[in-house]
Amino acid sequence: MALKQSAHARGVIPTPVATACEVVACRASFTLTGDLAVGDIVEMMSLPAGHVPVDILFDGDAMGAGTVSVGLLNADKSDLDTAASGGAAWLTGGAVTAAAGLRADSAGLRAMSRCAPSQSANRPIGIKIATDTTAISGTIGLTMLYRSA
């Protein structure tokens, strides 16, 4: 298992915060430079403190075969934290066999609606490679919609 990070996750590009009750959209991208294996985590961005998720969209170039899951990461960023994510990953087993987009499934949307905000810390959001991909190049993206709690 390897941890990879986008520019948003490394803090190079700041993640915007809501100033009132508006929904904010933030898209982070990651350029693949090698094969992603089962269990690899790509940390894409952080959910700002005091905010809750509304929706999540995955997009990317064709990644060959494989599936991904998306949600909040655990403390050591080695896996998805389904308890903190509201009881389930926000996107589970999304097939990435073609250049296309994926949206949170119904269980993921339900989990997002139950996700309690952290008032003290930003929380990392990541993509976990659930089944092996064959892509060695291309770009993957994650668009997070969120609001102030």
C-alpha cells in the first residue's frame, strides 16, 4: 500500500472554505506516474473544519480495469474511515474501466448526510484503489461539494 498526495493534499493549493451557508465545490487532481495497486491511497484534499460533505464526483482518464472507493481517511491515512464518513464510504466499488465520471452512490449520499463535522481539524479525503488498475498514466480528479455545518 502506498500513499500518494495531490497538490491540494500537500497544501500547495489551498482548499476553500464556506463563508456563509453556500455550497462550495473544490476539485483536486492527481497525475498518475505509475501503476496503482490494490490498497493504494490517493489523498486528494481535506474537508475543512466545521464543514460537512454534500456530494462527491470522481473523474478520470481511462484507468484500464479496476474499482475505487472514496471517503474520509483514517488518522494514519492508510484506509478509509467509514465510521467518520457517516457509516460507509461515499463511493464504493466504482468501476474505472473507461474515461468517465462517477458520483456518490445512494449509500454514500446517506452516509454524507450523517457525517458529523469536526470543529477543530481538517479531515483528509482520499481515493482507495479497491481492485487493481492497469493505468500507468493519465489524470484522476475528485470534486467535493461541501457546506459549513
